[in-house]
Amino acid sequence: QVSFVFGSPGQVDQRLKAGEAFDVVIMPAEAAAAHDADWRPGSRHPFARVGIGIAAREGTKLDLSSVESTRKALIEARSITVSDSSTGGLSGPNALKVLANLGIADAVKPKLVLSASGQELIAKGEVDIGLFNVSEIPRAKGVIMAGAVPAAVQVYINYDAAIPAASSAVEPALALLKY
């Protein structure tokens, strides 16, 4: 039996610092490295890499095939949402880095909406498009992933998986990671 507990990287970090018990932890590599003393020796390994994608309302067609077409889609959007990362999430800051990489951060700043429920705003038609981790799209009914941003301007989060030294289920945890 596997029980999943989900939280932003900041929330996971707080739970670990509070001594909460887990058998496997998946978190950004940088944060995982800060907990190296807490892991079973040799158990921390790369797990996944997640980039930024563009969320839109179902039925929306966006050309994201090039840096220039992606820049154009974002400039033409009436409004853009990114995650409010006040709980320690990395999606919002990375989305802002993508906008900077595209050279449009200042141009789109007036139409940016920081929100913990940005995809719901897209679904309701209150915001045109949003930039989120591709693994988070879609979260709301009626929202689609229009596509990932082009590799030339992409920002990734590398995640590691590790087994805490205090894990009471080391063998099942290793089997899950191997799977």
C-alpha cells in the first residue's frame, strides 16, 4: 500500500524539519541536498526533470513552435497567470524566469496575475493563459496544456528521490523507486 502526501517544496521541507516520518521523499535536488544527513546513505538519486508549460482554456490554439511564436502568444494575451509561490513552490519563480528569458518580463508585468488558483481563473475565462510546471497542467476542468515553452528559453526543476534514514519500510521504498 502506498500513501501519497503532496505539498510544495517549501511545505515538504517544513514537514521534514518538523520530524514527520516518510519512507520516500521526492523534492527539488537542491532542497534534497540540504537534507543529505537525513537520508539513508546512497539512497538519493535523480528522479525527474520538470519544465514550464503554457496552460489555456480548452479549445484554445496557440503556436508555441518557436521562441518568437511563444513570445507573440504571451504578448498578445490579455492576461497571464503564474503560481503565487508564497508556500515555497518553484513554478511561479521559474515561470517568471521564462518570461525574462523570452525578453518580455517588463512588457507583460502589467497583465500578470499571481494566484494559487490560476488554472481555475483560466477555466472561468478570467485569465487567458498561464505558465506552470508541465506536471501541474491541467489541474482544473476545461484547462489544457497548450504546450511546453521552447527549450531555448525553458527553465527546469530537477527532482531527486531519497529514502529517509528513519524509514521503517526501506525494501518497499527501494522497490517503489526502482519501479
